[in-house]
Amino acid sequence: MYDIILMVIDMDISLIKGVGDKAIEYLGKMNLYTINDLIEYYPYRYNFIKVISLIEARDGEVVTIKGIVDSESRVSYINKNFNRMVFKLRTDNFIINVTIFNRAFYKNSLKIGRLINLIGKYERKNNTFTASDIKFEVINGGKIEPVYHLVNGVKNKGLSKLIYECFSMRVDLDDYIPEYLSIKYKFMNKLDAAYNIHFPISMDKLKQAKLRAIYEEFFIFMFKMNYLKHKYDLDNKGLSRKVDKSKLDEFIDNLPFKLTEDQMSAVNDIYDDLVNPKRMNRLVLGDVGSGKTCVAVIGLYINYLSGYQGAMMAPTEILAHQHYESISKMFENYGLRVGLLVGSLKKSEKNNVCEKLLNGEIDILIGTHALLSENVEFNNLGLVVTDEQHRFGVNQRSNLQNKGIMSDVLYLSATPIPRTYALTIYGDMDTSVIKTKPNGRKEIITKAVKEKDLKNVLFKMVEEIKEGHQIYVVAPLIEDEDGESNLNDVKKLKEKFDLAFNNKIKVEILHGKMKNQEKDEIMEQFKNGEIKVLISTTVIEVGVDVKNSTMMVIFNAERFGLATLHQLRGRVGRNSLQSYCYLISNQDCERLKVMEESNDGFYISEKDFELRGEGDLFGTRQSGDMVFKLGDIRRDFKILAQCKMDASKFIQDNIVNNFSNYPQFRNVIKELEFID
Ligand code: ADP
Ligand code: MG
């Protein structure tokens, strides 16, 4: 009995000492429900704190010092929300004046004689130390401090303490690295690795711990990929279809444009796959704006002509709506019934869609991952299209596919990735590559501009608006709440632009914290040209298509990775008009030069690999692509490639006896096979 209790892995967080209802509520907001969730909630970066003596500190440099409180603290309130506290600190043989803002709540803790650490800047000329933070647990020498993504109400230190508590409980983590591989690579054990990621005692240990965790993530990923391929190879029977080719030709002839050569050959690949009884498992890889959606629509039409329902899944609601509108229009004259299913629909509306779907009154269903929910049942699903494939997990992919027993699948990806990656990651799929852009497209003129030269950009914006065109502006933050980051934010930019344009040009904002309905309204007004300038965060990164926009202005461009910058730029240049992209940054960074130099996504992805190939172990948040907790497919590509080989061999050796020695992998397979 006792043993069984210990084997329960996913223990509830309420078992942790000191966790009450309030904490449970806040942690719930972060999707943290079990001890395991907490243990695997890794820091996204680390602060390296090194305590130095004042003599070593350069004037104005941010440093950490250690000293003894030498006076009572005096607090003055500048206004209700702003206070200033001063006290004296003895450090080495100096006495310095310390100033700290908005930390009056520390007053009682700052007893004379108490040893503390201060983080801040020292100014020699008036002997003042302006502190940004006080640390009461004294650090000697140096410390690596984990920094976590948080929500309001949860503090970094508090979270770190809870995680620490977890390790004092008897947790049992499933290990997804087969023992013989752990031995081969001399990995530390799983629990030690997790501990060292949260509480590294040295850089070296941290590195080893991360390596192990990344290998495990990738191993599971590659296991899933390869397992699926293995299964496809085993039961390769697909649907058999009859298609009236003349109807297809008619549809293509009646498109408002002529397909490019690459589009045409992708369409032919898809046609062959579909009429062939082998099940289609194809990826269409092409740059933003290369016309993948249109190819997918033709695929959906072929599927319809052969008598089956189709589904298309998009990663965001904005994109799902957009597909719904444009696809409905394309099929308008052909009698196809197109439906939309997204999370924000009312329950009754959802039920209505589901009913029609089951009765076969919807031919094509477009939606977000809401399509995956269990109560969505198709009448006879024949083809599933997944747009912006890299945004979805492997699990989600196979879930939707399993809704139609033998349905064909088509994936679209706008992340042009170097060939070597593609072969590793998409090795289990056939691929069609669209290299050329539709005719008449001009290169987007791209310029890096310093913030002090913003005026020139404003002039250009006015010029474009006078021409009747529209503009996107992107900033890294929605709102800079504590005003500490020095970054541009969406809300402040709106004020700035309104001022600059004297309120004569309609500027609006769009960001992820807005309600869906608000977002839809704003998008609608931007599409119909009412809104001239749309300021947003990267929510517009994926797939949004407003042809009349000719200018993209990205603030703090140095904050974004090349893939993101390229995706963002892809929002303009969507017709034959000359388009522009301005990258506003005060830094000279290599990535911006690459952007100025080229419009070719494949070239940019190669450069990205070169630039980020090594190092950057503690880089800030990683951008886009497959979402791993710690791994980064570019930076850690060698590990990924190794995992592919190891996982493939592991499956070969163990699939015959159904992984009897590795019960943990049976759970992975169960997930993949969507067994209710
Ligand atoms: P992607 O999904 O690859 O980013 P889309 O399919 O959204 O690209 O196409 C971008 C835009 O180009 C759309 O407005 C689409 O109507 C248009 N388009 C697609 N193919 C062609 C073509 N062959 N000629 C002209 N315009 C095209
Ligand atoms: Mg698209």
C-alpha cells in the first residue's frame, strides 16, 4: 500500500508545505497543478550575481555589493504611488548613501547592523548608490539565480521556494531516456538534472543538467515522429477516390490568377497522392506569401469532388476567421458549404456546427484547435489540412487525423528551414517546396533605422497613407507596466503616433490580451481600410493577409529573432505594390543586416542557423518553431539529429514486443493514438 502511494507521480500541489487555496488559484493561472508541473516549470533565464567591492565598480555600472546597514532609513512620499527611502551603508571601509525607490515596505527590515546585498549603480561624485533591489539572504562571492515567467500575484522568490519544497518530497519522475542511452552518454539522473536546472551550483553542472533535459525532450519528440512513420508504413491503405478532373481544371482556370509553376507542381503532387490509394502525408513548405493556402484550397476541392469532408486547422482565431472568409468566397460559386469552429463561439453555435458536421451538411470545416475537442465528429472526413504546421504539436496533428480513420493529411509550413533540418524534423513526410513567389511581387525594401531618425519613417508613413495604403507597427510589449524595460510598447506608441499625426489618421491597437470580439472588430476595420495604422504585438505574425498594407515598422527590432522578423515582414508585399519594412533599433545587430540584404526565407533561415549555431545557452526566450521547454532545434541541432538516430533504433528494437521493457513509452503511444 505504502509503495503504491509513493508511485503516484502526479501529486497535487496542495501537498506542498505552505500551499493554500490562494496559491493553488495563482499557480492554476500558470497551468501548474501537480508537483511534476512545478518541477518541469523551468527558468527561462538566469541572473548571474557576482558580489564585488565598491573599488572595482565602474562609475554608473550595475553591480551587486555587500554591506552593513549603518543608519535608520528615512522614507519620503513623493506621491501616493511613489516613495523614496535613504539610508547609510558601510561597505568595506566606506560609508555610502543609499537611495531606493518604492521599497518603503523594507524599512522595518533594515535594522542597523544588518548585513545585506544591494543591486544598483554607484555614482562616485556624490557617493550615492541608487539601488534597484535589496537581498536579505546574503550572497557571498557569486550566485546563479533562476528567473521564471510569472503572472500577477506570484513572485519569483516565492515560486523558487515552492519548487525547492518539491524536491524535498519523494517525487518519482518518469524517465524517457532508455537506460542504455543514459549510460552511453553519462547523463546525470533525471531528478538531479531537474534540481540543477532550478538551483545550479555551478555553470558546469547547469550545462550538464540542461543537456540531459534537452536530450530527453528531443528523444520523446523524435520517438513520436518515428513511431508515426512506422505506423503509416505498416497500414498504408488510404481512401480510394474518383475525381472528375475536368471539374478540377475548371476550378483552377477560374481562379483570379494563374498558379505559379511551383504551386502547380505542388497541386499535382497532392492530386497524385489523393487519387492514389496510399495515404497522403505531405508537407507544403514555402515562404510567407508564396501561395500555400491557395494550394491547400485546391487540395480541399479535390477531396470534396471525391465525396469527402475536409478540415483545415489554423493556429490562431484571427487566422481561422480569415481562412474562413477567403475560402468561403473561393467556393462561393461551387456550392460547397464551409463552416467555422473556434473556441470563442457560443455553446449553441458550436453545437449547431457540430450537428451539421455530423449530418454531412458541412463540406469543409475551418477552425483552431477547437477542432480537436472530443465532441467534434465528422460524417466522413477525408482530408485534414494543418496550416502553419510548426505551431502545432505532434499530438495535435495525429489527433485530428484520427477523427477520419484513413484521412489524408496535408501540412503547410511557412517556416522555411534549411534542408538538413527539414529532413530531420519532417523526415516522415513527403514534401512539396514552393520557392517562387507569385508574379508581379516586388522585393520588400528593408531598412534598419535608429530611433533618433524616426522622423524619416513618419514622413514615409504619411506618404504611404496618402497613397491610400495601410501600415503595420509592431512593438515587443503590450504595456510597460513598471516602465523599467526601455522597450517600446503598444499602448505608448499609439499615444505617440496620435500625437505625431495630430489625430488625423486612424491608429488602433491589437494584442493578445484583448477579447476575441474586440480583436475581430479591429481586424475587420483594418481589412476594410478604416484603420490606417495597426499597432500590435507579434500576434499578427502568422498568416494575416491584408493586401493593401505596404509598410511594416518594427520597434526594438533587435529583440526579435530572424524567423519572427521575416514572418512579420511577410505581412506586407502581398500584391504588386512596392512595400517597405523599417526595423527600428538603436543597436547594430547582424540579424538586421541580414534582413536588409535579403527577402528569401530559405537564405535567411540558413543565416539564422549560422548566427545562432553555437553558444547562447542562456539566451532569452526562444522564438517560434517547435516549442520545447529547453531545447532549441537550431542551437541544439546536433542533439536533435542524434536523438533521431537513437529513437529510430530504439523503436526498431522494441516495437515487436510492444515496448514491454519500457512502460513509460506505452503512455506516449497511447497519447499518439488518441485512445479515449
Ligand atoms: P501563404 O499562405 O503561402 O503565406 P497565401 O496563400 O496566403 O500565401 O497567398 C498570399 C496572397 O497571394 C493571397 O492573397 C493569394 O490570394 C495571392 N496569391 C496566391 N497565389 C497567387 C498567384 N499564383 N498569383 C497571384 N496571387 C496569388
Ligand atoms: Mg498561409
